[in-house]
Amino acid sequence: MASSRRLFRACLIGVALAIFALGAFAEGVLDPLGPVGASQRQLLYESLGVMLLVVVPVLALTVGFAWWFRASNKRAAYLPDWSYSGKIEFTIWIIPLLVVLFLATLAWVGAHELDPYRPIQSANKRIRVEVVSMDWKWLFIYPELGVASVNELALPVDTPVSLDITSATVMNAIFIPGLAGQIYAMTGMCTQMSVMADKAGVYRGLSTQFSGDGFSDMHFKVVAVDRGGFDRWVENLRGAGRNLDKGAFEQLIALRATTQTSYFSSADGDLFDYALQRGTRPGSAFVARTVDPSVGVCQDMTLTNGVN
């Protein structure tokens, strides 16, 4: 008996330590790093609250019915011929209907508020970043600043950032827990995600779409710093002494492996569009983009490769 108690206490201590360790290193949608992450968490809490309005009463009624209709309770009425109650029928249909309608409203409003193409409003000037997924790494190009990095994304705090996203190889998906949702990166297609960090720190980004042997190591670092720190980061890149042209871009694609963080002091301005149309046959259709300068949304348009 004593050994059983000791084992039970040891299990409780182990569970408590595990929960503490997980909480200490928590990183996910319930730990928001910006307004998008905060809205996602709020939507999850609201949906959970609505569902608990159904789950908790059902569980309580289950226990209550089991206790009231126990064999020893002589006051419990036994009605073998009872078959219908309009009030009960109304209740069991109207409550689920109201819950479904409320959840549908939450999903509708939340989906429009969290539209990844919707720009984030801020007094600070928006920054554009072009994202290209490869096997198995992420390339981040800053077209307005003329620099690029591999496996490191720097963001100035409290500044909206528009990410134009595509893939140079197979389909992937980019996800930054707590900062933004998941968006797919597909060859020949431009998708977009709007993000803004309101906390300085170093966070983790990853791929959530299985894409081959190196998928499990396809992570990147997200560095959120103040404006001065971001300007210093850009200047450090400009001193890297490496140019990212189409030749270097093709070398990155050919290196089908996970790579360490690397930096480029300059990047050709048309690399993202080159990635969009790369690999198409002459005369075949490919996707180019037009960027609305007011909101930064990449709008796809189909062109014909090889035709002026």
C-alpha cells in the first residue's frame, strides 16, 4: 500500500514538472506575439466558451441523472410508458441550432478579420518581404532594401509587414506560431500573409507541409527588434559581401538540403517574379504579379512564357 502511494505521488510530481516545463517553453497560438496572433487566440477562446456551454451541462446532467436514478433512490419516478415531451424536443433542437449559428457567426467574422491578404493598419510604414521556399530552407528577400537572407526573417516591432510567398520547388507551408497563421507556398502562385510583431524577441518559424527528407529541419529564425536594431541588421547584411543573382538563386535551389543561416548584401529586384515563372516551358502559361502599392497585395495574373 505504501509503495502504491509513493508511486502515485511520483506520478503526480512528474506530471506537474512536465506541465511546468511545457509552460516555461510555451510557443504557439496561445502565446500571441502580435495583433494577428492575439485575434487568433481570442477566436479560439470564444469558440471554446460557446462549446463549453453545451459540454459542461451535458456532463453535469449525465452525473445528475446517474445519481438521481440510482437503484437506492425510491423517490425517482419510473415511467415506462412515457414517450414524448414537446418541451424536451424543443430544447434538444433549439440549443444546438443556436450554438451552430453562433459558431458560424464567429467563424465568418473571424475569417474576414484574419484574412491574410488584409493589410494591418499602423502609423508606421509597411515593409514588404518576398518569401521563397526551397528544399529545405526559406529565402527572404527585402525588395525595397535590396538585401536577402536564408533561414532568418527580421521584423521591426510595431511595423506591418506584407509577405509575398511562393515556392521554387515543391509545395510547402509557412507558419510562425503566435505571430501569423499558416499559408501555403506553391510553385507558380503568389500568396500573401500580413504580420506585425509587438514584442521584441527571437522566435521560431517552420514548415508545416511535408516536403521530403529535410522537412523536419526546415525551420527559420524570426528576429523582432526595434527600428534601430532592424536598421543595424540591414547594414550588417549589406556588409556580407555576397550577391544574390539568378545564378546564386539557382545554386540555392540545387542545394537540396537544410542550410545554416546565410546573408546576401544585395539581391536582384526581379528574383521573386523569376521564381514564379521558373521551370515553365516556352509558350506555357505562368503567373506573374502586380503589387498594389497602397496595400501591398500581390495580385496574380496569367501570362504566356516566351511571348512579349
